[in-house]
Amino acid sequence: MPRFGLFTPQVRQDFEQLLERARLAERLGYDSIWLMDHLAAPALRTADCLEAWTVATALLARTETLRVGHLVLCNAFRHPAVLAKMVASLDRISGGRLELGIGSGSVERELIEFGFGGENATQRSERLGEALEVITRLLGGEEVSYQGKYYQLKGAIARPPPIQSPLPIHVGGAGKKFTLPWASQLGSWWNCPSYGVKDLEELIPLARPAKISVQHPVALIRREEDREKVTALAEKRFGAWGGLLIGNADELSEQFRREADWGVEMFIIQFHDFGTPESLQAFAEGVLPNFR
């Protein structure tokens, strides 16, 4: 049966709010929590925004069963050898609860502003492919030599390896030329972002044999008299994203079942009200039991 995770970008939230949501999600039966990886939130550049890896480490230290990941880490921010070491260390420390989500980096303005260079989308995608090769080989714990266009290693070794073998690697994006082949060949999961959901059924075969996860903005209608108001707010906030699901618990369950029939094994939810305790609990009580 499919798993359900909570996507809660760490922007305009202090750590205590994030921790409260994570612990509540854990108690309610969500499988995982997912963060973003930006040095400044793309649409809210002046808002407070906690660093992705620091927050993941702190959440894993303060939860017991919840899995933690990112959708997605920006490959340009960290050398893959350093990232592999971080991944293995945090997986060990957390008892094997880390999910590694990674992408090429889609916000070119951010990369330029923070001094990561001005590579175009093709170059960033090529760099991601090399990084995935380096990371997967280093996580195996054996000596690695690698000669690529972007990365070169000579007899590198990173131990200890992670607890999970293989550690789940989620490659995010909807590009047919690079992202889907990388997911198919080098990842264990392909994560379809909300903007790719319209083509989901067509794209799934291109990502196999990777498992499939999907991001959805979700508006749960708890009371029928609120349908119009909830719909309007959800469409205002997330209508341009794609993949927006609106409905009561039964309606949402039916939409998830349709995608599960296509082969989706994980749904990662961003609530239209940014995950209030009321929405988290109502979804856990009304939708999760239909998939357990």
C-alpha cells in the first residue's frame, strides 16, 4: 500500500513549529516529513528560511520512527563526496531513517546570487548525473576513482557506509532527457513534482525500474459548507503549481487510488493551509485508514 509523507517547507516557520508538526505527523501515522533546500525561499526571498540539512538533522534527533528527506536537495550546493559523507553519517545517527532527495537545481537566479555559477539547465543536469554516480559508489564503502567532466576522485573512500543498503535516493524533476533516465539508472525513486502530475501516467514507464512518488498540494474539505471557501483559497495559493487535489476524505482517497493503480507508491502532501494540526489530524483519520 502507498505511503504518505508531509511536505512542509521551512520558510516563515521557527524550529519549534517544525518540530511540533513532525512529532504530530509521527503520532498520527504519517511515514515521513520532507523539507525544501533553498538558501532563500524563491517566492519569499526576504522571509526567514532555515537551512535544509541542519533542520533534517535536528528533526531526526528529536523523533523516533519518522523518516526525513528533502524535495529536493540542490546538487550545486554540496560536492557529492561531502554529501555522501553527510548522508552516511546522518543515516547512521538516525538509525536508518534518512531519505535522500536530490535534483539539479532549478532556480538559476538563486545559484547566481549565492555564487554557485551560471551553468545552464543542461549543464546542471549533466552535473547531477555525475554526482549520483559518485554518491552511490561512495555509499558502498569501497575505494572510488572517478574521472568525469565535473568531478574527479582518486582512490577516495568514505566509511562507515549508511545503515540502509541501498539507501533510498529520490531523483526529483520531470525532464525526459536527463532527470527520468537518471532516476531509472541511478536512483531508487523518481519523485514527480506537482507540475509534472498532468503527464504522470505517461512519464512513469520512463522512470522504471525506480519506484514512484508524487507531490500534491492538497485541500481537505472537512465540512461541506466550507467547500467553496477552501477551494478558492487552495486555488489562489497552489492553482498554478499543478497537481492540486481538492475534496473530502473519500474524494481524495479515490484520487490517490487512481494514481496508486498506475504504480505510485508514495504520496507527499503539502496542505493548502500549510499543515495545521487540524488538517494533519483530519487527513490521518479520514484518508490514511483507507490505505493501511
